[in-house]
Amino acid sequence: MLYWTLVFLVIALVAGLFGFGGIASASAGIAKILFAIFIVLFLVSLIFGVVRGA
């Protein structure tokens, strides 16, 4: 999932560089959402790992 976040971030940067504002903002929004989901899943797996190990 982090891979897709980086892909959409690169798409947003390239689109912003060429002046495609709508595509850049949409890709940046998708990247933000995917990154937030990635962080939540990472924290949940970290908590379950600590609980299971204890």
C-alpha cells in the first residue's frame, strides 16, 4: 500500500510540474488517503505484535 501512495505522489508531482492542477490535486488527495490507511494498519499490526509477544 505504501508503494501505491508513492506512485500517486509521483503522479501528483509530475502533473503539478506540467500545470495540470486538477489531476495533481486528485492524485495528492489519493496519496494522502492511502498514506493514512497505511499508518493505521501499521499501528494496528504493531499493537497486535506487542500484545501477542507479551
